[in-house]
Amino acid sequence: MKIPTAKSSNLTRGYSIALASAVILSTTAILIRHLTQTYQIPALVLAFWRDSFVALTLFPILAWLRPVLLRIKRQDLLYLGIYGFVLAIFNSLWTTSVVLNGAAVSTVLAYCSAGFTALLGWWFLKERLDWAKLLAVALSLGGCVLVAGAYDPAVWNSNLAGIVTGILSGLCYAVYSLLGRSAAQRGLNSWTTLLYTFGFAAVFLLIFNLLPVKPFPGTAAHPADLLWLGNALAGWGVLFLLAAGPTLAGFGLYNMSLGYLPSSVANLVVTLEPAFTAAIAYFMFGERLTGIQIGGSLMILSGVVFLRIYEGWLASQTQSESPKKIEVAAAE
């Protein structure tokens, strides 16, 4: 009797897609750094245009290639609106955390989402939480600390509000991952989900920027500030590239991976992003990786590789037991 390999194949496909997502998303920080340093664009103004360009780019593509993906059920509209609101809050909290804590601490705190995702996935989606996943979480978080340089006590010279904001950004990223997994379970196409969540997020970010009372730093002080880049065509080009390239492709692939992997596993794979970002920064800006950063990158990689091997072993065990169960049932 032939042993089924569909589960193992889905795992391989899911890990490959999530890994590609991490590589593409790692270029996001590079482009954001260029925009904020060159044009001093406010963070939430940048976030608004980034999300808007994602939706405006994806809509005509789907309308031309797969118009059926533009249709959603009425009962899914509220769900996607909540999903988009979570994305908008995550973007806002993460940029606020950067302002309050600096890049290193905010990055580490955002990637505490790996632990939150594993725990919340176990709690709400009944995903497995065993020693192997906990070990992979520990390796990934430890690697993020080393790559970001947050092992230096001086880096943690932040106030309580900054630390709480950073932790909440990680929690929101975990909720985003869980909603993506839930959307896949509801049968929503990953690209449909991406279009509507980024569209709703852009609307919420526009509201955040236009509110008379500013809930986050980095918003538009005046409505005219939404056109901060003015006639800087190069800046608009980079902003569009940021949206149509790493954001659209990166988040699209991440949402696709959630159709094959538990949210906790997909989130762990994407924790490779800081390591890839450090490598890209080395080649583009001459930023050298220290021995500790290289060690942190290897910790993250080893956690993902270990989890992939362990998940593959579990899949093979399940497959090998299935024929035996069939034979026993037949004998009875």
C-alpha cells in the first residue's frame, strides 16, 4: 500500500513560501530607512501610503487576472474589517515603539510575537504546543535579541510606556498571524484577504492621521502633510516600490503560508527576517555583521531548521501509522 505524502508535501510547500516571505519582507526596513532618512516623512503618513498603494496595486491585478477573488461574502466583510483594524494598530504601535525605544529594542519586542503566536494558537486555534515548538521559540527570540543588539543594557534605557508599547506591537503581530490562519480556515483566498485587510488598514490609518487628537506620534500634523513628499518623484517611486514589492509580495506569501502551516510555525519562520535584513544592510550600506549578530542569525536559522525536521518526522510517523490502523480495522 502506498504511504500518502500529501501532509509532508504541504509542510515543505508551507516552509518554502514562509521562507520566501521572510527574505522579501527583510527589504522593507531598508526602503523605510531610506524614506525616513532622505525625506523625513512621518511614520504613520508613510504607513498610510504604503497600505494604500498595496490595495491600489493589487485591486487592478485581481480585477484583470482573477476577478472572482474580488467577491466576498457579506459575513466575511466584518471579519476582514477587524483584520484590517488589527493591521493598522500593529503598524501604529510598531512605529510608536521605534520612536520610544529605538530600532533595536522595538525589533526584539515586535518579534516576541513568536511566543504570543504559539500560545494564542494553542489557546484559540487548538494548535499543538509541545517541547519542540517551545525550543524553537526560545532559539528564535534569543537570536532576535543578538541580531538586534538588545543584549546591551544601555539599549534598554526606555520608559515603561515604551516597553509596554513594544510588547503590544508583538501581541498585535501575533493576532494578525492568528487572523490570517483563521481566514485560511474560513476558505478565504490569501490574495483576497490581503486586498481587503490592507484596504481597511489604509482607511483606519487615514482616520488616525486626520483625527484632531493624535493617538500616535508620527501622524500628519495637518491634512496637507499627507502629501509630505510633494513633487519628489523619486520619493514617491520608492514608496510605491515599498508597497508593490516587499509589502505586497511579502505579506501575500506570508498569508499563503498560513494555508499550509500553523500560525505559530509560519511566524517562527518569518523571524528569520532580522537576519536577512542585517545581511542586506551589509551589502547595501556596508553595515558589518559582528560575531554576535552572526551567532544570533545561526540561532534563528537553527530553530527553524530544527522545527522543520521535527514536523517532517511527525508527519512521517503519522503516515506510517495510518496503514497499520487500516490493516487492524480490516482484520477486525
